[in-house]
Amino acid sequence: MSQKSLQDAFVAFDHVQKSYDGEILVVKDLNLQISKGEFVTMLGPSGSGKTTCLMMLAGFEVATHGDILLKGQPINNTPPHKRGIGMVFQNYALFPHMTVGENLSFPLEVRKIGKSEREEKVRLVLDMVQMGDFAYRRPAQLSGGQQQRIALARALVFDAELVLMDEPLGALDKQLRERMQYEIKHLHEQLGITVVYVTHDQSEALTMSDRVAVFDDGVIQQLAKPDDLYERPENAFVAQFIGENNKLEGIIRAQEGDNVIVDLDGGMTARALAVNCGAVGDRTMLSVRPERVALTGDGSNSTDALVQELIYLGDHIRCRMTVSGHNDFIVKVPNASGHKHLVVGENTKVSWQTEDCRALDA
Amino acid sequence: MVPPVHFTERVTMTDSTDAGPVLAADGTPLKKKLAQALFVSRARAFGLVLPLLAFILVSFIIPILSLMVQGVKNDTYSANMPASTEIMKGWDGISEPTEKMFAALVLDLIKAREEKSIGRVATRVNREVSGTRSMFTKAARKAGKLEAPFMAAMLNIDEDWGNIEVWGAMKVSSQTYSAAFYAAAVDADYNADGSFERLDEKDRIYVYLFIKTLLVSLAVTLACLALGYPVAWLLASLPMRTSNLLMILVLLPFWTSLLVRTTAWIAMLQSHGVLNNVFVWLGITTDETRFSLIYNMTGTIIAMTHILLPFMILPLYSVMKGISPAYLRAAKSLGATNWTAFWRVYFPATIPGIGAGGLLVFILAIGYYITPALVGGQDGQLISNFIAYHMQKSLNWSLAAALGGILLVIVLAIYWLYDKVVGIDNMKMG
């Protein structure tokens, strides 16, 4: 990274490492730049280091090595209360002994803002999250979704330019979670704030983010836009972690331009796009999305399949098949008019395009 | 409410608006049916509680009730001196004693001497007016030989028999139920005519002692809070392994014998003890002006604080353990300094623990007996020590009961006040 781009970025992690015990690095050499107004999600399984990164940015954890920059200024030695970063916590952390109004005016009080201005700001932010009538309630009297809105309002009320969210929707039920995803996304667009969002829910990440950083083992595996992440995963972990994936392992026999010819362990020979695989003779993993597999015999890769199980899911039918020795090969058959009706135990043909089949690290 | 028409079958079963009480399927009222169904489980639950209930009844409720009764009831006189008790009821306590009263007294004295109860009676009257004990025993010895007129005969034995105060004391003593002991417990005199009178300033002890006990309890509670709060915070925030070790240190006083602890305090605090030696060595004091830290109020407060500290730390710890660290983080992320975050967010969340610990320590301290007895000396004695004194030494059980009754009322009043101000449901023991 050039020094210039670090200065320009709104938030920058520059070779950041973090260890709690001096033996294991939970964050290994993290470099990440976030521009102003961006919505970046840190996505990954638990223990992947994403929350640690967020906590370092908020100031609750100290980086063992490297710099964290906010608006070009290193903030490693700035205490959390001077960073001016809004934060929404996993279980909201609304102060239980204060009313909603008092919770919201707390950040304004500690900033010594006058009473009338405080009341005005609290009223505005409550209206913004559509909770105008709730100023005198206690957090315990609110539902999970309402508490969530108040927590959001509290992080926004003091005009923070950067808002961090640590799995804020984790405690909500599915329907409410989806609605809140849209609301947070819209608030982000309206207010022009920068959001760093941590979640382990990939659909949440894909729905809301401008860019997603997929974490595993303390390393960003891929940083990309949601569609790139799904359609063009760069390594086996991302392919497996984001969305559903069929993996077929084998050895590279030959390379032809952008493509490789792979001898699969099950005997089939497949042609795939070389993305992140080794040289001829190395092992590789082919990734094929279930919805990119067709039930015909005329693609560039075509083979026999034995239908093992059919699950009816309304808009599509999930079909588990044995393909090239793997009996967990999934095909999604859209429930379109005139689609092919399969029967368990039936032998059929499956095929996919070369560009839909990506050769990744084994 | 109008039931939907197409549910007519269900409506006839459950509708209670115009068909009386709701009936179960077999026609009995639903309430009765429910009570029957729940009876077995309720009976079983009650059976499980029964041993404890019986134990509490025998070991706690009955003693307390009998204590309350002791405080107002004393039949030493009325049971042993029936004739004078009867005639005393008609006396107003002001006019001169009559020949009839003397006659009844002589009759009673003869009887009491025969039954060997005269000593107890004399002691009882002596508590009202001191110095009367020997009058009774002397008169009882001679009563058998006395002849009418008894007034003159009695005055012949001792001129004080004409003293109206002695007769007043007898009238008060003759009342089986009287407020005399409660009056004594608040430094007042209960007179034969039913009036109360405060004792002379120099004779007052108990009110001062009650106030002293309350102040000492308050001081101990505050000391426990000041010392215990940081420890509880450490316990709650340190990693498990370290906090377990610390917890053992906190609980150590619980596991140490009271006598060992007290001996340790003596070794520490006496004028040639560890602490004073250190003070002299540091030049804080000189060898001639060593601090007296034990056998006085200071010793009582130090030792009681030490002993009661775990009762403050444990409720505080359990409350603090439940406070998510996210609250403090949230406060800081919102711009609060450590100090503001503590006072505005953390401290209010610990109030239930402070309430529970404070109430526990205060109420325990108010009734504390052994520690003041061992390290309190003259100055550090509390009300409980006087209750014990009246139970064991002076054998004035009624006064002990009255003092105990007042202590109980004070504790209940504090409890009530706490409920009004903080709210008892706010309290958290763990």
C-alpha cells in the first residue's frame, strides 16, 4: 500500500496484527481501506478475527502491531471516547436504568450540548427510526426490534461519521431481521455515513454491503462486491462459505490459455476456468454453483448423474445426485413451467459451462 | 361479547355470561374441578416445605413471640402475692396506704416465705425501686409474729414501709402486664399512677446505646462498602482463575474460627501489637503515644468490618458479574470518559447489590454480640451485649426482652424504609 492511499482512505488498517496471548495471531497482517460513505461488511465464521478487528477500530482492543488510521490520522493511542465512532452492539447495550430519551441524550450530554439542542436532536433521531412515541419508555419495555432501532438511533444521534455494527441483528427473528437490513441500508444511503458491519450471516452481508471482506483464520480471504464474491470466488474457502457450492477435486492435467483440464478423482475429465490453481500436476478444487448446472448433456462439461434425493422447496427443487463419485452434488432445478421431472434412482445427464466452473486452491 | 354463531357447541360449554359459572365437562364448576386437579400437587409441595416450616416455627417464630410477651408480661409478684395484688388494683398510687393494704401485704409475706418465693418477689420490686429487697426479706421473716394493727407493726420493722414510693413500686410490680420494662428500655420510669417519666440524665443508658449501635452499624456498613466495592469489581472483572483465588481470600474469614480471628486482631491491634510497632517504626507515633486500637470502639469497628466484609462483597459481586461489559464499552463509544461511564452507567447498575449488601451488613451489625464482647472493652459495647447481660447476669429477662423487642422494631423499620426508598424487589442477593 502506498502511503498516499492510506492517507486518502477514510478508515485504513495498515499491516495490523493482533495477539491476545503472545502465541497465536488472531489477526494476521490486515490491510484494508474503506472510503467515506462506504458500507463494508466483515464476514466470517466465529473466531475468524472479524470482531477483533472491529474492536480495534472502536478502541476497545489495542493492535499488537501496525496502524489503524481514521481520516489519515493514526488512532492507535486515541481512547475510545475520543474517537467519535458510533457503535451498535450485539445485544444493543441500551442502559437499562435510563429511558429511551435519556439513552439517546447521553452521548449529547457528555459532549456538553445544551438542553434544547439535545431534545431537538433526540426527537429528530427518534423520528428517523420511527420510534417517536417511545422516548419515555425503558429499554426493558421494548421489543427486540424496537431496542434495535434505539441502539441504532443512539449510535447516530451525535452525528458520527463512522458507525460500527457488531452483529446487530443476530437476536432478531428472520422476518424482522430482513426488514431491519433494508432499513439500515436505507439509513446508510440517506445519511451518507460510513458503516463497518460485522456478521456471520452471508445473506445479510450480501444484501447490505458495498463491499464484503470475508475473514478466515485472521486473514481477509477476499474483499469484493457481493456479486463478485458470489460469482467469482477467489479461493476454496470463499466458494464454500458464500452460498452453496459443489466441490469436485482432482489433478490438473493440462493448461489451455485461461482454462485447465482437470482429471477428477471420480474419473471424469472437466474443463474449468483457472482462477487460483497451481501448475500442471497440482491438485485443485473445482467449484460449481448448484444453479449453474443444467439437466442436459450438451454443455462443455457433461457427465452422468444418479438422482439420490429430491427436496421440494416451492420455487425450486433441490436435487442431490451422485456425480463423479461425489454423492453430495447439488443441483437446483427451477420450478419453471415445463421443467424436467426427476425421479429418485433415475440416471440423468448433467452439464455446466466452463466459465461457471472455477479451479481453485485445493 | 357476542359469540360467533357457527361455534354454538363450544359456546354452550364455555359461555359464562348468562349461564352462571363455567362448568367442566361433567357438570361441576370449573373452578372446583381445577382446585381438585391441583390439590395433589399442592399437597405434595406443602409436604416438602413442611419440615422447614416446622423448624422455623419452633426455632424462630415461637421464641420471638414469647420474647415479645416476656417484654410486657411478668407475673413474679402477682402469682406469689395474690392478696396484695388484688387490693393494689383498687389503689390509685397517690393516696396513703391503708391498714387493709398492710394486712394483705402481711398475709402475702407469710405465704411467700412459706413457699420460698419471697426472694424473687423482692428482686422484682427492687428493680422498680432499688434498696427495697432487704425490706421485703426482713419483713417476711418477722411477718408470722406480727399482730394487728399491721400498719404500725410494719412501720415498726422499717419506717420505709410508710414510703409511698415503695408502695408504688409494689403496684407496678403487681401488674402482670405492664409497660414497665419497655419504659426501662427507653430510659423512662413507669409510675404507679400509670404515668411515664424520663430518668435523670445521669441514669440514661439504653437510648444512648441504641443510637451508638445504629451509628456503629452505619460506620461498619460504609466501611464495608468502601472496602468491598473495589474488591467485588476486581472479582467480577478478573479472569476466572485469578478471581477464584481472590474469592478464596474473601471467603477465608468465613472459614476461620471466630476466636482465632479475634486473637489475630488482638495480636495486630494491641498497643504493643504489629500495627502499633509499625507505626512507631515509621515515626507516625512515638513509643509513649501508641494508639489504642483494641478494647474500645475502634477495635469493635475494625473487627466487625473485617468479619462482615464478605456479606457486602458477595451480593455486590453477583450483581457486578451480571453487568455486561458492553454497557461500559457502549458508554465509552458514545463519548463518555472512564469516570463518567462509571458513575452514569456502571454505578447505577450496581445499586441493587449495594442495597442488598448494605442492608445485610447493617442488620447483622445491629445485632452483633460476640465481636464487641471480645474486642470492645468498656467503650465498644453495643446494645446486644446489654441484652446478653440482662439474660445471663442480672437475670432481668423482661428487660432483655423489651430491649430485644425494640431492636426488632428498629430493624423492621429500617427494612420498611429501605423498601419505600429503594424497593425490596430491587435487591439482589445473587
